[in-house]
Amino acid sequence: MAHAKAERTLVVIKPDGVQRTLVGEIIKRYERMGLKLVGMKMLVPSHDHVEVHYTLDPHWIKNVGEKSIESYKKKGLTPPTDDPIKLGKGVLENLRKYLTSGPVIAMVWQGAHAVQIVRKVTGGTEPLSSDVGTIRGDFVLDSYQMADSDTRAIRNLIHASGSVSEAEKEIPHWFKGEELMNYRLVQEQILYDVNLDGLLE
Ligand code: GDP
Ligand code: MG
């Protein structure tokens, strides 16, 4: 089995993140935790690219619908529909518009627990309820209710893979093998070596 430090995750700074000039701020959040940047590019994705990205997981449409309905109910609000598939399909259509509206920055970050730790720092899907201190909690203010009533996707600055298996499917969808760098970062010795020897002169 590969060492935990080999785990990789996909992060995409969505068009609103680029427009809000938060690219540097977002990269800093991941970089300062000790993660290693192994791939990065700017592009305007096509509608098809976005649709394939979100349907790499065949359960995504239903899951996203269920997550949204649950969030409405938790706040004592009535969801726009009780059918998770219908809601999920609407979200996908809106995401196609959102993510193709301008350039995005796609990145691959590597390090121990990369998927989970990137999700933790990124924060929950809905900026209204995501934790203070997370990127989505600190830099943007959208909600399920406002986005749904305006028939658009929630603007939350970032896509980050939700699980290791999602990351393994998403990374090759965005990057060719040769676009990902295999290299040693000197700080990895401090993060991962069993013995911190060789520091003292
Ligand atoms: P993520 O993994 O936290 O990005 O969330 P999901 O994979 O569940 O959803 C993908 C993206 O769709 C989110 O980041 C939002 O931009 C958008 N989105 C998700 N759920 C909803 C929803 O119920 N309503 C609206 N309007 N947008 C949503
Ligand atoms: Mg997701």
C-alpha cells in the first residue's frame, strides 16, 4: 500500500474565486498546512467537461438533492421539491453554467490525508452554514435558499474532491499524467520522516 503522504486531491478554484481575486489566498491556505502542489493550470472548462466531472460518481445527483433537502428541513424551511433526483438535476444544470462562466484554476494537492484535510479547510458546501475559519466560511456568503430561489448554483469559490475514490476519478479527468509532477519538497522530511536526524550541525 502507498504511504499516506502519497494521497492526492483535486481542487478547482471556481470562476467566482478567480473574480474575487482570492487565488493567492486559497493557495496559501493549502500550502501552509504542508500539502505539496503537484499540478496546476488555468482553463475555461466546457459544459461537457463539467457534466462528466459531477457525474463521475453515479450517485452524485441523488446525494446532492438529499443534502439540499436536509439542509432546508434543518432550518425549518420547505425545500423547493421533495424529489432529490429532480433537485440534483437542477443543481447540475446550474453548475454547467456557473463553472463555464469564466476561467478556473485546477490544482492537485498531495500529502497525508490530502482529501479530508482539504475539505476541512475548504468548509461545508453552503457558505451560510460553513464554519468560521474555513475558506467558504470566511470569504463568501451564499445560501441554498438564495441560490435556489435565483435558479443558480451556490457560489462557494472552490471544488474539492469529497473522498479518496472521488479524487482518483476526478484527477485524470482534469490532468494528463505528464501534467502532474513527482518531486521531493524539502519540508517533507520534517513532516514525515520517522527520525528528525541531521538537523543539528
Ligand atoms: P461540494 O462537494 O461541497 O462542492 O458539494 P456537492 O458536490 O454536493 O455540490 C457541488 C456544487 O453544487 C456545490 O459546491 C455548489 O456549488 C452546488 N450545489 C450543491 N447543492 C446545491 C443546492 O442544493 N442548490 C444549489 N443552488 N446549488 C447547490
Ligand atoms: Mg462534491
